[in-house]
Amino acid sequence: MKITTIILAAGKGTRMRSELPKILHQIADRPLLQHVYDMSRQLNNNSIKIVYGHGADLVRETLKDFDAGWIEQKQQLGTGHAVQQVSGQIADTDTVLILYGDVPLLKLDTVKKLIANVDDGTLALLTVNLDNPAGYGRIVRDSAGQVTRIVEEKDAAEDEKLIREGNTGILAVHGGKLKKWLNRLTNNNAQGEYYLTDVIEMAVADGISIVTSQPESVDEVLGVNNRIQLSHLERVYQQEQACQLMEQGVTLIDPARFDLRGSIENLGIDIICDVNVIIEGKNSIGSNVKIGANTHIKNSIIGDNVEILANCVIENAVIGRGSRVGPYARLRPETVLAEDVHIGNFVEIKKSTVAAFSKINHLSYIGDSTVGSKVNVGAGTITCNYDGVNKFETIIEDGAFIGSDTQLVAPVTIGKNATIGAGSTITRDSPENQLTLSRVKQISIAGWQRPVKQEK
């Protein structure tokens, strides 16, 4: 079976009160349309068509990597009109699936069950029972319980408005039949629009049965029309991610205060995350890892038995087995820590490798550097790697001891087992196994008077 999925994504989203097209607003750092597209990609033998309109140039540029056919709806004249734009690209033998770019949490299983209801004599329709169906088209059934039509709320009679079964707009049907009904659509309604829902009544008139199914959760079919709904679906999504991780053995101290805005490609066991941890991008986290509160991890690899203390920012970095980072540490892109490395509070490391058993524990900046094993870097040490135009490398060889408040002016090499005296500014290579220091002579001035503020 060949599937053609049509994702309707042309609307402006006026109630979002934003210059950004609605489908580009994000849940878990991905545009709403991205969620729908990613789910659709999991269907076999599927050709995806996206009907777009408002903010056309920005939408295409933002989502340029999509493997999909893009069809612009230059005038937004309703859902039926939107699907008509794709009619010429639908084969009669295709199963056509209609989805919406602002309904981001629809599950693959729900879609597969829907499609399974399609045959020569049926149209498959996804409906939902709602306590408050306001705003939804209502599913009208006959005395035998068979669907006869869908009535939009603005066109509904008072008794029809009492119906609790709502239309999600999501349906699947054979392409040849759909094209025939699309050609017969009119805009004779309160909105003056071409409603896709009118094909239901046409299908019934042609002897086609409407087979309905429902999602497991109402949240699957909720669309985003304002910031409140966007926030609600963000929390629904994050709760789902948290539950999946806990099922895999991760301890989340408070699942309501954890965000996964990407993926964890490799996940160990006995991981503990404190509150307000955010994980973005693609990551790998080993076993027996502790992640402290308010920590932000992005595109990083965390080895086994690592402890990350509170308030750390880790981006595009590798932390080796048994290492400890933080609190208040920042590992910037291209930082690689080997095993049993200690990075302490208020330490920033950028584009540097630190070999096994080394320690950089306090108030230091290490950038564009290669740090050997069993190195100790004292508090307040800075690698001066940038002259305003170019970046230069600092090399600190195995066993070196860097005294506190040291400036290493790159390019410079600190030899194996060298010691740098506290308070030094090192501008030349320091030899192995020697003490190197750079200080001005200390003097005391007798009779010196501290300035006194004059009273007004």
C-alpha cells in the first residue's frame, strides 16, 4: 500500500499573537510541524506533501531539510481548498492521510490503526469524545450509530452543539474517491470556506461507510492555537519523556521539573537527575551517573560513574568515566575529559582535552589547551589564548603543577612535572622538572597615607 500524507500547515495562527508562523513555534525545541513530519516519516512507503502558506519563505528556509513535496496555498480558503492544492499529485490507488501541522503529539500507533480501517468501501475518520467540545465540528450519527455527516460549530443547530463526539479533522481514504469529492466541494456555509469535512456527507451519499477510531489520549489530537495550548502540550510531551526514562531505570527526583528537548541515544542504568535538569540535542549517558540540580546538558557524552554537581552547563563535550564536574562549571564545545578528571566550581573549559586524573578545581579558564595526566591547576589560572585576532594553544604536560593566579600566555608549553609559582605570568615555555615563576619585587612603603574622603 502506498500512502500519500498531506500535512496542512498554511494557517497564520492569529491567536498566537506572533510574527512567527504558528507551525514554527516549538515544543521541546522542535517546530510543531517537525513533530508531525517526524511521526509521518515512520510510515512505510509514504510520500509526504506539505501545504504551506503564511510565512512561506521562512517556513521553507527553516525546514529545508524535509524530504517532502511543498505546495503553497497562496489564499487560505479552508481545509478543503488546502487539500485541493495537492489533488493533482494524488494517485487513485494511494491511501491518502490528512494530518495537521499544529497537532504535534499524534502517535504513530493511532495513525496506523486509522489507516488499517481504509478499504474500497470505507473512509477512516479519527474522532474524540470531549467533555467540552466547543470549537470542534460535531460527528452526526443516525439511529443505527452510523456517521452521516460532520457539522461545523458555526453551522450547528442547538441540539447538534450538545454532541460530545468531535471531529479531529484527521482522516484516511483512497485517493480516487477523495479527488472526486474534492471536485464537488462548495463554500456555501457561514464562513464562506471550502470545508474538507463536507466529504463525509458525500462519502455517505456514495455508499461509503465511515469507520471511526479514537486516540488513547485527547492530548494526541489537541491543536495549538494560542500560547496556553502550546504550554499545555509542552508539559504533556515532557511528562511522556519523563515516564519513558523512568521506565528505563532513570530516577527523576521530580519528573515535573525535567525537560528532554532532544534524545539520549545511549542510556545506562542507575542514573539520578535532580530537579530542573535540561537535556538537549543528541546525548549519551552511562551508568551510575548523578546529575545535579539546574544542570543543562547538550549534545554531550557522559561516561559511567560520572558526578555532575549542581548548576553546570555542558555543551558538545565528553566527560570520561569516573569524572566529577561542578558545581557551577561550564564545559564548552570540543571539551574532552578523560577518566577521573575533576573540574570544580566556576571553572570554564573550551576546546581543550584534559587527560586522566587531572584536577582543575577552582575559578579557572582553560581554552584551546592540551592538559596532560595528573596535572593540578590552581585557583584563578587563565590560559590567555586569544590576541584579539588569533587563537593559540597551551600545552600542559603530565604531572605539572600550576600555582594559583597564574596566566599562561599562549602559545606556551609547560613541561612534564614542571611547577609554576603562584601569581606568575608565563610567556615562554617552562622546562620539565623545574620551578618557573614570574613576579615583581615586593616592596613596602613607610609613611604612606591612605586617601581620606572629604566630608561635604
